[in-house]
Amino acid sequence: MKWKLCIIMLLSIHSIHAQPTYKLTSLKEINSSNFLSEPEAFLDQYHFEQIVKERIEKLNYQTPIQLEYNEAVRKYIQYFLTEKKEWLKNCIRLSNYYFPIFEMYLDKYELPLELKYLAVIESGLDPFARSKSGAVGLWQFLYPTSQLLNLKINSFIDERQDPHKSTEAACRYLEYLYNIFNDWQLAIAAYNAGPTVIKNAILRSGNKTTFWEIKPYLSVETQNYVPAFIAANYLMTYANEYLLNDQVSCLYQHQVDTVMVDKPLYLGEVSKTLNIPIETLRFLNPQYKKDYIPYSFNPMPIVLPKEKVSEFIKQSQMLFNNSIPPSATTNVTNRKVINYVVKKGDYLTKLAVEFRCSPEDIKRWNNLTSNELTTGSVLTIWTVDLQ
């Protein structure tokens, strides 16, 4: 069915904005790899150099962000085409859903639309991405940065994972960085490292004014950030030429719609009643950390496949009545569903401990009216995925 989601594959003020969840491989590591042993999308080195250079020159005329082709960019293009090809294909697949959102907010703030490629480098377009330093979401914000940008985080909601609110926050922050440096490459570098780091690098370089001039005074991570951004911009623009567009797309924006709800709502109940895969609801509503929309003074959005909206409205009162708040310790965003066959000696508390949930969770998931289990019966259980 059209709305059925394909399975998803796979900063901020200095010292509080995280490094990207997707680790940028250093040029030293790239140099040690034999990237040219099996060229896939070009005939020879000369062909590669000339074609790519000409294409990037054309792209440079279409954006206020300086795009150039040099050795650092070349190596990231080849790296993405070889070591990260499947990752890049998945980003292109997901971009069909996310890029229209990004472009809408970038246009609202009159920012270059090409800044949408920053989210590719930051998170691989995964709203659930979480770095080792605790940065979260498509645009990878740390908790202090999210507070600065007025993104709500509580036990049930993390707006860093909300595609709309996090993107608007990223636009405000990128606008702020550009107002400091008046140069988009420096603003992009500052998004990775923080503005203080870039200011210090400018001083150490003798007040040089371009990213490439201050590059030696930056960390390896930030040195790689702008070349990786240019490479992602180029390859996603010319995806067809490199056969990167061969995956089935996920949902498109025209296939979904938003309904505002003013009462608590459990996404599992919506999934069961409207026959929408829970994975689809999570993809469309990643800000709800526990598959639960809590009570709020202001109505809260739920995004649904467009063809399910009228049915949701008809069933809404029943959905609200059946929505039970999840356990405070139950985090369902990293859970997977299993079918468990009840064995002799099993009882609810034992299974709840084993599968890291509560007895009431198991009863609710399986519409059980008592605590008695029947040997041989099959239970649907959402268990924590520890991979």
C-alpha cells in the first residue's frame, strides 16, 4: 500500500554542540584506502576530474554557498561512492520525505536551500540518530542547545526529533552563525565546531578570511566537514548519473496529513485500530519518545497517512478512551515486536522482567482481561532491542 513505510535502513555554541552522529572519516584514512581500484561511475581519472569539476562549477553559480572542487572534496566524493554508497542511497531515499520540509523552512528564513545537505552529514536523515555525546535528531542538537533554541524535551516528547520544529531551530541557528561570519562556509564549519572555535582559528591564522585558509587551525573533524558537505551536495544532485536512485522511496509529503489532538493518545492504539504499522507511525511522529502523545495545554499534532485521516477522526473518541499512559521507565522507540509462545510455568511478571516491560503492557498489547496465561498461546510483545 502507498502509505506503508519501507523499513528504515540505515551544532550550537562552542562545547555544547555535538559532532555529527555520522563520523567523518579523515582524509588521512581516505588516502590509505584504494578508492580508485574499482571506479564505478567514471571511465578514468581524467574523466572523473573534468566532469566533476565542471558540474560543481555549475552548482556554484546556483547558490550563495561557495562550492569548489579540490583534493579534499574529490576524496570525499569517491569515499561516498565506495565505502558509504548504501548509506548514501538510503539518504537519497529518505530525502524524498524530508527535503520538502527542510526547503520550506529554509525558504521561510531566506537561507540557501542547499543547507538541507547539512542534515545528511549530521544524521543520515535519521530523526532517531543519537551521537555518543548525546546530540539527537536530524540536525543533531545537544540538550543545552535545544534549550537555547526553545525545543521542548521532557519524558514523553523530544522536539529535536520533530522534523518541523528541529528544522526551524536549525534555520534560526544557521542564520545566527551567518550573521557572525558573513560567509557560508565559515557558518557551516561553525555549525560543526561552534563559533568560538572558528573565531580562534581565524586569529591563529593571522586573520585569514576563508575556510580553506583557516582549515589547518581546525580539528580534523571540522576540517572534513565542509568538504563532506560539498561532496554530499554534488552526489545527491547528480544521483542519477551515479546510479544512486535505485531504492524504493519512503513516503512523500503529499501522502501524509496532520491532525491536531487535545487529549492523550497512544500510538499503539492508533496502529491497531486503523491498521497502520507502528513503524510507520513512529517514522511520521518521531518526537513522541514512548509512542504516546501526552496531555498538553495546546493541541498536539499527529501525522498520519492521508487516506487514514477520516477514519481517525471517526474513531478518535474510542482511541482517546483506550489510550493508557506508558510506564515512566518504558522507552518504546528502541523496541521491536516479537511473537512469544507461552511456555509452561510462564506468568505475566516473569515475562515482564524478561522483556523489560510491565505486566499491564503485556495485557494491553494482547487485550487480556485477566492475569492468567494459556500454555501454547501466542503473545505480541514489544521488547527492547539491545543491538
